[in-house]
Amino acid sequence: MNSISGSGSQAGAPRRGTIIEGFRVERVATAGAEIHVAIGGSGPPLLLLHGNPLTHASWHKIAPDLARDYTVVAPDLRGYGDSSKPESGDDHAAYSFRAMGEDNFELMRHFGFDRFPVAGHDRGARVAFRMALDRPEAVEKLCALDIIPTYNLLSKISLGWALESYHWFFMAQKAPFPERLICADLDYYINYKLNKKGVGLSIFAPEAFAEYVRCTTPEQIHAVCEDYRATTSLDFAFDQADREAGRTIACPVLTLWGDNSHVGRHLRPMENWREWASDLTGFALPTGHYPAEQRPDLVYQALSSFLRGETVQPPAA
């Protein structure tokens, strides 16, 4: 496995800025956390939500282009990056997708936006999914990168997906078991986690990878474990209740996934998304699990067309 080193003494050191060119940063207090957020551009709003084990920096290759037409808001989710890592309680509720979603509703109101589109990758896409169900009046459009809905995922587990996504169930184990094992060698962990099969680490810009290494701290690892503990308990229950009540996503949905990701190899994204969204567009991209890092050009093209209300075309073969 190729390795990028660099955690060392810099791991966890606070960052006052952002690697996204032309963006400024703020720290915004919500009811349950303090959110580190990068913001740039002008015009109508767009919320970008990152995945695990990343930060808002994962959007650095497309956010400046989007900022030509939108006010782009890119936070670190609570528990991740330079956002705060609140105590979770015995029920892990502080790290549910609903709690993270409330952070982002408050964040967008802070910047003067009551209604907005949201694009999310991985965990961020699951937060966006919950936001669209909880407050359909606020979410104008939803773009989800490389996921299927959580309820479907956990209800239809396949062997291939489970082997590639072992961390869902490992990190959900009772504290401090996974935390102690992962924190025994954080540099090894983050290199292994990001080095996806058939893709490798070369897709990451050095400055972005350095951010992911810096933010891989014991505090973040515990928060991420709480995130997965909430997913396999509260979040699954929230989704199940919505499913039984017949609730679906009211806004237009665009779903993109990597044909060489665990989603592309083992799942049926469109089939699963159709159970939740009637206004749905989606297709595979020639990427692994990190499309915005590997092919930002294709993600930008699809997302821009979707936001403008144009027909979104899959990339040419």
C-alpha cells in the first residue's frame, strides 16, 4: 500500500483558514455544536456536506467553480475537522443525521438562507437525505454522491458490500473498543481508509490529504464512532418510521456514484433511490468512492446542470 505520511506533531493542530481558494472561514454556534465553515461566492445558496473521514476540504476542487454562480457554504460536520465534538450521551443522539441536519439548517439561517439546495457525499449525503425528509420546505434540491439510503443499505446487506464496508459495524461497537484499536496507529488508519481498491491515494491533492491526516485525532475518531453508533440505532429507526409512514423526498434528487466504488460494485443505486424519490436522476461516474476528488470536472458538470434545472447527462463512454 502506498502511504502518505505526515500526521506527526501536526495532527490535530487547529487551522484558522481553508484550502478552498477564495473562501473565508467562520465559526458558527448552533444549539448543539460549534461549526467550522468555509464560505465563498455570491448569488443563490448551495450547501456542500462532506463524508467520512474527510472535512469540508473535500470540495476544494469544485467549490471555487461553483462559487462563480452560488454562495457556497461548506462546513465541517459536527465531530469532524475543526468543528466541535460534543458529548453524545448514552443514546448517541448528538451524532444522529437529524442532529447534524439541524446544525446545517441553523448554519444556513445564520447566512440568511431559509431554502437551499444541498449536495452531500457519503455521510454528508445521509445528513442531506435526513434534512430533505425532516424539512421539505427548506431543501430545494438534493444531490447525493456515492450512497444509497441508509434504511435500504442496512436492510439488504450483501457479503461483498459488508467486506468493503467493515467499518460500519466495527466503529458502531461499544466504546472504547474501536477507538482504542484505531488510535493505536492513526497514520496507518487514515492511509488505509483512504486507499480505495483500484484507485489509490494519488487522487488526493497533497494539501487536502494533509488536512485529512491533521484532523485524524482521537477526538475525531470517537466522534466518528458515535456517528456510526447513531446510524445503526437512531438513524435506522428514523428511516424505518418514515418508510412505514410512506414519507418520501419531495424535491428533485440527483444521485451519482462511482462505478469502481463499493456502491457501484455491490448495490443498485437507482433501484433503491426510487423507493424514496419520484423526481430522480442518476448515473455512475468513472471513479471510486471519492468522485469530487477523482473527477471534479464530471461532478461539477452534473451538479451545475442539475442546479440550473437542465437535463443532466451521463458522461460519454
